[in-house]
Amino acid sequence: MSGEQPEVLRVERRPDGIAVLTLNDPARRNAMSDEMTAAYKRAVADLRGDSGLRCVVLTGAGTAFSSGGDLSWLADTSSVAVPPLRDRMLEFYRTWLTIRSLEVPTIAAVNGHAVGAGLCLALACDLRYAAEDAKLLAPFTALGLHPGMAATWLFPEVAGLPLAREMLLAGRVLTGAEAERHGLVNQAFPRADVLAETMKIAERIAASAPIATRLTKVALADGGHADIDAALRWESLAQPVTMASEDMIEGLTAQREKRSPRFTGA
């Protein structure tokens, strides 16, 4: 119908097990509004229950990935007590960071500017691919705000403390190409190619053995294992799990027959 408002979050479910989530409010540069937050919460909950899911790609519509939290309500917060503000912000953060709870690999296709909480959302994904000319920044302190949405954990985890301090304290702005050099994104592409190149990577992930992929994601979560012995103890359990799977037999058979494997997750 002509009077309908477009969905602020588009969800595309592909037959190969890839789900593409598109933040879809380009007029507001995909700001993370209450409406978008609610739609995102429902979408991630639906994905969590999908046993056929292989990979999730997150991107933005229009020229921006996300301009971050919808700050239009902040001007009125000086009259609100800290406890309710804390509760509201914690719920916002935890909702958007639920992407980290998905068992399958997640990829941010940073098609344009990623600002503040929007950049944190990209950092919360397992992999990031950005437009070479995208601007990546976290101007919290320039707005009089302490960083939020786990910025003080995500930035050091992804790119290390020196860059975290420079971006969060000194307000350094990186292009996608610069972010690649600093490890903040895995790779940068021309803007027109970002989503297509990201989908190629998602397709490679989706074509891999699901059990092995999910267990590998667990092994690498939150900075990886505490030490090499912890890694060996995990691997000595996880690798036999995959050895007992039908997918391992399929993988070895496909290699011997010089064809692409057809993994089922069994």
C-alpha cells in the first residue's frame, strides 16, 4: 500500500543459510531508534532459533552504516535520575549486542559512515568489511558523553589499546582504508563493492561445515582462550566432536573426489 511506512529493519533469509539484516532508515542515517531497536531484537531472537542458519550479514541502507544511537531525546535527560537512565541504556546496549550471542559467524558490511554505537555494533560482529571512504568514529566525549555500548571493551579487543585510546580520547576519525591498516576492519573495498564482496565471504562461511564453524566461533570468542593449555583442552574435546560427524566424512570424501563438499550439519 502506498501509505505504508517502510520497515526500519529488512530481513532477507537466503536458501544457503545466510541471513542479511539491513538497517533501513536512510533518511536518519540508520540511527538506532526505539522502533529499529525493537525490530532488531525480534529479528535476532528469530535467528537464534534457526537451526539452518549458517551466517549473518549486517549492513545499512543508503549512504551510512549507522549514525549510532538516536540522540534526539538526550537534551531532556538532565531532569531524569541516573537509575532509570542506567536501566534504559543497559537495555539498549544489551539488545544491540545480542548479535554476539548468535552461534554462527556474523559479518558487518560497513557500507558507509559508522558512528558511536553504530561503530560498536560493527565491532561486535566477528568480521568487518568497510567501504574505503567510509568514516569510522566514536565522538562520545566530544558530545559530553562517556563511551557506551561496550566501546571501552570492543575497541581494545578488536584493535588494541593504543588505537582505542586515540579514537575514544582524542576523537581520531578513520576512513575504511585506514581502519583496514589498523585492524579495525578486516578489509576495505570500493563503496559499490562492499556488500557483494562481503556476501562472497559469507557464502564461503555458509558452505563450510556448520558444527566445526560454530565450535570454532566459540573457541575464538571474547579474545580466545586464556592460555595455550586451555586451547589444547578445548580442542581435544571439540575436534573429536567433529570427527564423529557425518560432515567430516563428507569433507574427506569430497576432497578425495575433487568436488565441493555438501555439508548438512549432521
